[in-house]
Amino acid sequence: MRISRVLIENYRNFKHLEIDPFPPAAVVVGENGVGKSNFLRALRIVLDPDLPDSARALKAEDICDFSDISYEQGVRVKIEVDITDFSGDRKAEAALDGCFSQLQPLTARLTYLFEPLAQVSGDENASLSRDDYTWDIWAGINADRDGKRIRRDVNFTVLPALRDAVGDLSRWRDSPLQELFEVQRPKKAALTETAHKVAAAMDLLAEEPEISKLARDLSERLAAMAGSRVAMDPKLGFASGDPDRLLRSIRLFVDQARTRSVADASTGNANILYLALLLERARLRKESDTVLDTILGVEEPEAHLHPVLQRQVFSYLLRHEPSLMVTTHSPNIAAVAQLDSLVLLRPDRDGGTCATYTTKSNFTSDQKADLERYLDVSRAELLFCSGAILVEGTAEVYLVPALARALGFDLDMHGVIVANITGTDFSPFRELLGPSALKVPHVIVTDGDPKNKDGEFVHLGLRRASKLMSPSVSADYSLRVDQLIESGEAGDTLALRQEATSVGVFIGPRTLETDVVSLLASQMVAAHSEFGVSPNLQGKFEKAVEGLVGGDQSHGEELLRRIDSISKGRFAQRLAAHVESADLSSFSEQMTQMSAAIAESYPAESAQRINAALFSNTPYGYLICAIDHISQAVRGHGIFNDDATREAE
């Protein structure tokens, strides 16, 4: 049994949110404040038997700020939850009879509705308060069945992130132990016999002179302070002698010698212990037919746990909990999540929160396997970003953020990451971040690679772009690439590279290091000199840089040879430090003036014309355009736009 669909309207962060299909084991990710906890709270309103009904009578602050109708005007809040995977379970089918919303697959629907009372509904002049609203939970699709009873059979248990696990476990009324012993209660004879033995042991201890004197002194002081009006006759002991109360005296220890209580455990260990008790309670509830099933929600299971333990605990939950949802900020957890379990909550354009998810994506089995291997701890940041720049190597990982920062665009500050896919097959990542899955704004930056090792023209960068286009567009594009290759010449790739930007692919004319020389010549020379190379090799490097700046591409091989002898990654890392502090003001000023002029003449297509100008005039233009493109997506303006240009756009 699991949740298969969720709909939330006008509740807290969510003006309209629908996740269909909802993954069996959902990993809900998103930035702070986007509504992950509120999402679980919405499900609790429908399914949690421990949530008091007073919490289902919503207040004004529970209404989405972006709703078309306010609380005072008569807003309507709706939360729908579909439940499936119980076909063939006769108990479940009987309990959910009358709740079905569809038969194939067999699915039950529960709907929470918070709306104005009939007598005030539709009154345009009304200023409604909480007393003017009513709520109900009904089942099925005709609103004629009581859905509140279903919470007794299918309930939703949430383990919150911010909790006092030690305190809860120390208090009987708050500890899951209470319900565990209610479901699996010791035999009465055993309790009675134990209580007699405890009482005898306490009487023996109480006869000790120090303990008996302390009890007498305390009694005398109470009598002197309050007289006979205080009905207390204190006696010292370590447990109640009453069989029923004895059960409540049981304490949970964290070692077999019973020397360390829960209070002596670390916060992380106490959280794991608390979660284990909840899982055990859910198992006993189901085995005793108290409930049909429990759906478990865990907020930030990474709280207070070190990375290895985060992965271990979450992997256990995935293996043993068929219906599970987790909210998390941890790439350690996202790294071991199944690809089709991901749900990304993100701000919508209307100001509310929308959801993108992978259950509808069209991954091939190979793509899915590749992505699940790729999304390790460091690369799982892709699931938490506001935008991504996908690159093929380590050099770009260092250089692109540094160049963006030098141009006034701090990628980290705006949640943009540069992800090294360690190869050139961008297709799985386009599928993951594209419109059929997570819908994360992204661009792809790749080398042109016009020649192979034998000097033949192969234009691999253009080939990569064609694979990322729709089939109808790709066919014509590939044909033109074929014609260019068959000519056996370098050819003019500018038009084809510009065309690829329409699908978010930015291709360099050759390779990164040679492409950026004319922009970063002095920084590259300074970085190379810091590796302690001989004057002869430094001279060769400087000569190659000068030649490339002058437009002689024959110096490219020497430049790459010198960089390869250091390693591209090390060189790019050192170069990045120089680029971040580089004075690119003259270039930025030139681009700003050009942008303003273009925006004035062509306000509707200024960004496209700026890209075209950069591509036409500079070998590094593709890199600047990629950064500009992601800036447009996450900031709403380009990297060279002044205020007047932004208004024109």
C-alpha cells in the first residue's frame, strides 16, 4: 500500500501542486523555505490519526500567499491523496470499499476540504473569520463517503527533524515504548510477580539507616510546613510496586549492562533509536491488525548523523519500507536514492511552489544506470541547484565559475553549479534536468574537437549537439555536419555552433584552453610560470600564447603540450585564481555598451543578437554566452545588462 498521487491547492507554499504519479519511495529535495515540511504537514492533515482535529481547522496563515482568493474572501483549500497497491488484500479492499477513484489499478482517494460554511459562501461583501469555515475529509470521488475513518486503518507517521528525541524517550507519555507495550503487553502474572519482588527489594533498601532517616526528616519538614492539609506521606524507592505502574517505570538503556541511559547517548544515536522504535511500532500495529498499513515520512534523516551513517540508515529504509517519503538537504542521501524516486520542490513563477519529478521521465535502462552511478555525493548537488552548467572535464569546473565571478556573476550565490560529467555523453543529464523530469535550467558547454589524432576533420562537438536535438531537427543538422566533414576541410562552423545554442548547447571552435587565450593571455602566462618550469619551456609557452592571440592556430598544439605536461586540471585550478582577480572591466564595458545599443535597436531579441555578436567576433564567445544564458534563466537578466537594458528586455 502506498501513495500514488497528491494534489494540494491553496495550502501554505502551494497554490496548486500535483504529483502524479507519486513515487513509492519519494526523496523530496529543495532549497530552504520551499515547503518540504509543509508538504508532509498537508499529508498529515488527511492521514495522520495523531494530528488533532483542531489543527485541521486552518488559520489565515495556513493559506497560500499567492492564492487568488484570500481567507477573508472565502478561500477553498483542497488536499487529495490517492492510495494504491492494495489489490488482492481482502482486508484492505474491504476497509477501503466505497473509497475507490479507479479500478485499474485499484485506487482509493481521500480528500480534505476546507471551505466557507454554506450560509456565508458566495457573499462578496463578507469578511470571513475562522468561525465561518468548516472542514471535512471524504472518500471516493462523489464526496458522499466519510473519509475520516480511514485514518484508523491507513495512517501517516512523520518523524520530524527538529525534535528532542532524548526527552521524548525519557517521558512515558511521549515515548513510542508506551504503544509498543500496549500492543505487546507482558502477561499479568509476570507483572504481578515482578512487582512483589520489586516491592520487597525496595523495603529492604528502605531499612538502611541513611535512607530511612532521610524519609523521616522529609516527612517532618512537610508536616511542619503545611500541616495535615498536604496529603503526602513520602517514601523513597526506585520503582512503583503496582503492576500497571511498574510497566511505566521501564527505562530504555543503550548498553547490555544497563549502565547508560538514552540521555547518555549522542543526539544522532538517540534519533536512530527513536526511528527504530517508530518502525517497530508500525510493524506491531500491522501484525496485530490495529492498522492495515503505515506510511512513513521522515524529515531530514541526516540530522546529527555523519555521512556514512546517513547513507546506511537511508539505505535500510529503502530496503524495508515499501511506502516511504523523505525530505532532505543531504547529497549523501540523494546519492543512494533511486533515480525515479526524486521529487524536486522549487519556487514557481507565480511565487508559490511547484514540483518536478522523475517518475514520468523516459530514461533508458542504460541511462538510468549511468545516472545512478554518476550521482555520487559530490555530483548529487545537481538535485539541489537552481541552475547547472554541464561540462566535460575538470578544467571547466575550475575555470567557468572563476570567469563568471570576474564578470560579476557569482554562481554559488545564485545556486548555479558547474557539473563535470567526466565524458561527452550529455544525453542522460539532459533527460534528468529536462522538461520530462526535473526541469532544472541548464546549459551544456563542450569542446569543438574539430580534428582527431590523425588530423582528420570529425567535428565531434557538432556531433554531440545533434544527439541532443529533437529527431526532426537533428536529421537536418547531422546532414549538414556530414557535408562539412566530407569536404575534408575545417569549414566554417559558426552557423552550426550558433544553431546549437537554441537547444542550450554551447560549442567551442576548438578546445577550452586555446579558445580562451585571447581573453586570458596574461593570466595564462602568469599561471604557467608558477609551476617552476624552465625558462626555455616558459618561453615556448609564452610564444604559443602570443601566436594564438595573433590568430595563428598552429601554436595550439604547443600550448596544449605544455599544459598537458602539468595536467589540465592543475593548470586550470591555478589559472582560476588569476581569473577571479583579473581586471576584465574593459571587456565588460565594451560588452555592456554593445548590449545597450542592441537592446535599444532590437529590444525583443537583444539576448540572441548579443550571443551572435560574441560568437562572430571571439573564439571564447561560446563560453561567455553559456554563462549569460544561465544568468538569464536564474537571475532574469544577462551578465552585461545595465538597468536600462533590463527594462528594455
